[in-house]
Amino acid sequence: MTTTNSSYPYQNLTRHAVAFIGIVVLLSISNTNAYAQTLDDPNHYTLEGLGVTADQCFYAADCPNDPNRLAINEARIIYFAQHDHIALLEWALQKHTDNINDYTATFYKQERIQGRLKPVEVISIRFRENPFSLLMVWRENAGPADKLLYVAGQNDGNMLVHPTGFFSWISSVSRDPHHPDVTRNSLRTCDQFGFRNTINNMLDVYRQASRNGDLQITYVGPTTIDDRPCQVFERNLPNNGNYPYAKMVVAIDIEYVLPTSITCYDWQGRIVSQYIYKDLRFNTGLTSSDFTPRANGM
């Protein structure tokens, strides 16, 4: 694995294996330059000096009363983004598993289908982890359907869609999520949606590339998504037939520790896909009644 910085010493970090993590903590999260001056020394600060436990440092977002919470998150994200993207994504996945039951958002989706970059689709989404439940309502640039409802284990494994165009008078149509008509119009199917699936898919490629010695990672720097501070990292892979994309650019929200923007490029430098989450609200109390055909006019 090739990185832009020295090799990160803590590999395969897990929640209970952390006995000591030294990391830069600044009271002002906006001072990124100060972070850069000390991040190369992971022992610069002790947990005792921060007044937090190892678990709190690793799961800083679980400590809402800690005044250093966001600074801890941002410093850890920067360090991982410089040295170990796999550890960063594993941390994000564990935090998601431990803390998130459902969410709503505005989802911005743009994909290159059969060589043509489609317009940006703007979609209101509701998502529930268990059972896997997804409602998508298109607000701009809908394709063959402008509403989609999918609940794992229901409707014989099919999704319900409201068609556009000539058949828009039909309330809904039942369709296999992997039907050719679906995969011709989207790179990903509805049962692949969500942060958990996305992070797991990213980890699969990262681990494969790491095993093959192909992984190149870069820390890009700070940005904002939906007026929220994020840190950006980049993954580059060779064109050897083993990987879906040449380059992936990811923005991690420093509070949520989730990828709220992902852009992928092919080996000609063209955008293959871009997915952005805005207006995120977590643990809103969504129930099964929010994902019925009747509740959603289907």
C-alpha cells in the first residue's frame, strides 16, 4: 500500500484493543494548520491529558457532553486519512452500527449510464436499518419511476415503484430490484442503498487492493458538505481489470463520521458516479407504518 505519509503504526484497530491512543486535540476545530504540525507525532498528547477514556476517544461522537468531541473526531479523521483509510472506514462502520437506527435526507445522485452522464437526481429518502426499509421520492430528474418503496422480506422481495410518463396513472408496479430494466437505469440497486452497504462495499475494494499491493491513498484536506465541516481523502487504483474505478474522492463529516459525499472517476478522468447526502436527520423514530404502500400513496 502506498501512502503520502509514513506508515501508520496502529493496524486493525478495534474498540476493545485500544489501550492507548495519542492524538492531537485542538479546542478550535477550524485550525487545521495546527493539526498538521503535530499529527505526525501520535504520542504528542495522552488520553489522561484529554480527560477521556480510550473508548471515548475511539467513539468520540458518543460523548455529546465532551467539549473536545468534534476536535477529537477531526484530528482522528485527519490522521486516518493520512495513514490508514481502512481503519477510518472500519471506525465509521462501527459508529454507524452502534448509533444509527434510521435517517432521512435529501440524496443527490449522478451516474454515467452507458457512457452518458445523467443529470443530477434530487431524491427525498427515508431509511430504516431493521428491517431494511427504503422510501425514495424523486424531486428532480426522475427516470422511469418517481417513487420507490422497498422493505426487505416483504412483497416477495420486490420493490414497489410509481412509474412516470404514460403509465403514471398507475399507483404502483411491483418489480424485482435486479430486473434488467432497473440495472439499465442505475449503477446500484435499492437493496444496496445506505451508509452500511456503501462502507462495506468500499472496504471490500480497499482490502482487495491492499492485499494486491495496489492501494494508493491521499489526504486531500478540509471541505464543507451542506455547510458542515468535512475532511476529504482520495483512493487511486491501477487499471488492471480488478477494480471498478480509478479514483474515489470521499468527504467524511467530522461529527457523523460518515461519508456524506462520494465521487468516483474512470481511468479517463470522467465522473462515473457522485452521491451526496444533505439535510441528514438521524434516529427520527421511523416505524414500519412509515414504509407501507398506503402511507406513501402506492
